[in-house]
Amino acid sequence: MSFWIDTHAHLDGQEFDPDRCEVIRRAEEVGVKRIINASSSLSSCRESLRIAFDYPSVFVAIGIHPQEIKESLPDFTELEKLLSHPKVVAIGETGLDYYWNSQYILNQKKALYYHIELAEKNRLPLVLHSRSSDEDLIEICRNSVKSIPHIWHCFSGDEETFLKALQMDFYFSLGGVMTFPNARRLREFITKIPDDRLLLETDSPYLAPQKKRGRRNEPSYLIETAKFLSEWLGIPLDRLQNQIYQNIKDIFGEKLNQG
């Protein structure tokens, strides 16, 4: 039996400290039975794993967000040690981000190569972020990603980028952005994403879907995005759920079924 899975959230953020338990409960009540928490720093990795230990529905991707990469690279030794935790199901979020700061591009690339190597070595899916850096991300992945599933999280690139990524067997994870009134360009080619390459996420606490705009995003809001996508694609909601659930099984196997 299928259920909804939020493939990308940040429940370790301080925004959830007052009511994290209630947030997870609300998600489960509306059918979001699993949440993959994407880490952004070493401290975020540790906190994510602590949360996953407390909540059976939460699993973890460990990695260093490109915005956390500065003049010196982090200690990746600790990151490797965390791989032994049974709730770790992916590497990420990693990638490139030139939007806020293009000063450390070289180190961002080095960090991305390291994450790819770690994912390949341990046969784990890779969760990727890109902002104002799509061309470089495509090039690095083309040269380095060999055999692991790779997810373009919160995809909002242009059609040219989409077509290149599609040829490289990316999975495309869509979030609340596609529901925004100004996301017409993105919606125009969502219909071109193959059914077996489609995922949904919230990126909580960021980017709440239009009907919840202005609020802190949370995994239960995945349902709003799913309903929007179902209507946009013209397919029944239960069929969309079944397809996305199968896609996630193709990526993660049975890892998300452990308690």
C-alpha cells in the first residue's frame, strides 16, 4: 500500500523547536508517512540523526550544503563516520550555489566531488541543490556520477537545463514553487517530466505552497502540492501517489521501511 513521502525537509531547523512533535504528527495524520530530512552542515547532520532516532517516520540525508562551504573545507571524516547510522538513506544536500556568494566556487566544487565519491562508494542516492549554477552542476555530474540515483531537489530550472538533466537520468523533485503564480515557465515543462522520474518535497520550513503562502512550510503541506500537481497533470491523486511511491522505492529500496 502506497503513502506520501516528503523527500526533502529541514526539520532540524530552529523554526521547529517549539512544536516538532506536532509537526510530524500532523504529517502522519494526512498520510505523509515518511520524511527524509536533508542535512546542511555537520551540526545539522547530528541533529537530524537525533530527530530520526526519536521519530520512526524520519530518515536522514547527510551532507554539507554549498552555502556552508567557505574558505576552508569542512572535516569530511565525521561525515563518513555518520554513514553507519541505520537511518541514513542518502548523501545531501550537496551541490552548488552561486546566488548568495560566488567567492568560494572552487571549494564548492571540491565539496561536491567529495559528496559524489562518498555516495558512489556507499551506493547511496545523491540529493543535489543548484542555484545560479546549473551549467556547472550538470557538467560535474556528467563527469562524476556513474551508477547512483541522483535527485535534483526543488527543481526550478529552465527547459534547456531540464532536458540535459533528463538525458542524465536525474530524478526531479518538485515543491511548492510550482504552485506560485509567477512559476508559469516551470509549469510549462512539468508535463514533460517522465512519470518514473517525478518526486515531491516540501523543503520545509521554506517555500510553502501558494495556499499556505506566508506560513512556515511543513511536511503536511505536501498534500497541497500533490493536489495541485494532480490537477495540472490531469491524473487522479491516488495514481500520482502510487507512481511517486514506486519511484521512491526505486531510489531507496526498502530503506524507508525500517522502524
